[in-house]
Amino acid sequence: MRVQGAPCRRAAAQWGPAEGERGVERLDGAAVRAWAQAAAELLVHAAPRIDAVNVFPVPDSDTGTNVRLTVAGGARRAAKAPVMLCSTREPSP
């Protein structure tokens, strides 16, 4: 699946880099999958530290665990999703 033009530009405008920074013009499924997997792996180690400082909204010491589980689930889903390319450029005629 390929998505181009306005939808990708809207996403880039909302989630893009700060003014003056270079942003991503093209994002493919492999990059998203790699990012999601890396984030999930890093959260395995970071979750206990996040749990230890957790005080919002209640000090139940599970925010790191919840983030870890959510990101891991997203990474598993991304691994199974169809490949999609999103570009901020207009489609060629």
C-alpha cells in the first residue's frame, strides 16, 4: 500500500521535527518495524526504573510495565502488518 501527499504531510506537520530541523520525508514499514522492536527491547530494561519513580496519576508503580506491555504489543502487531510507504511528496502523474 502506498500513501502520498496530503495525509502524509498532515502527519509530518503534526508529528514532525522542530522548526529548523530536518524531518523524515519518507517512512516505510521496515523502519517502523525496526523502531517498534528496538523500543520494545529497550523498555524491557527501562520499565523497572520507570516503575520506581511512578507517582502519576497514582503511585501504583506500574507505569513502566504498562508502557512496556503496550509497546511490545504494538511491535508484535507492526511485525504482522502489511508494508506501507508514506511520503510527504505528491504522487507522480
